[in-house]
Amino acid sequence: MTAITNWDAVPAFTSEEEEADYWKEHRLDLRLMDAAVVAGAESTDSITVTLRMDPRMLSRIKRLARSRYLNYQSMVKQWLSERMEQELRDKTMR
């Protein structure tokens, strides 16, 4: 079984069947799951933000989050945090 150490390694699935087949052969690395929990606990203060998105996209996000045993909002926050860190690293490399 292959351990996933980065969320970018998880492909976009075209069907639930394809996703189920993928997770039969892959699992999340425990450090990645721990990082998701820690990222969600970084701040006790929060602000509400409203995003409009296609209902199909939201359904896919929720499905992905469920497969990772995460709340979809926490997963989106984690994605944003990871991307922000990547952008900041890339900016310092220039």
C-alpha cells in the first residue's frame, strides 16, 4: 500500500468508483493527517468568509474530505494554508 505524504499526490477523481479503487491501494501518511489536525488548531480566532462555488465542485470537495475523515471546511483551510506557504517559499526563492 502506498502512503500519500502530500495532498497534491491525490488525483482528481472522475467517479466515486475510481476514487474507491484509488484508496484500496493508497493511504494517508500519519504525518499528513497530524498536520491537518495541527493546521486546524493554529488559531483560536477566526473570521467568517463566504465563497460562492459551483454545487458540483462543493460536492466533490465534501466527498474528498469525507474520504480523508476531515471536515470539508477544515480541508479547504488546510489547502489554502499549504498554498500560501508554497507561494511565500516561491517568492523568497526569486
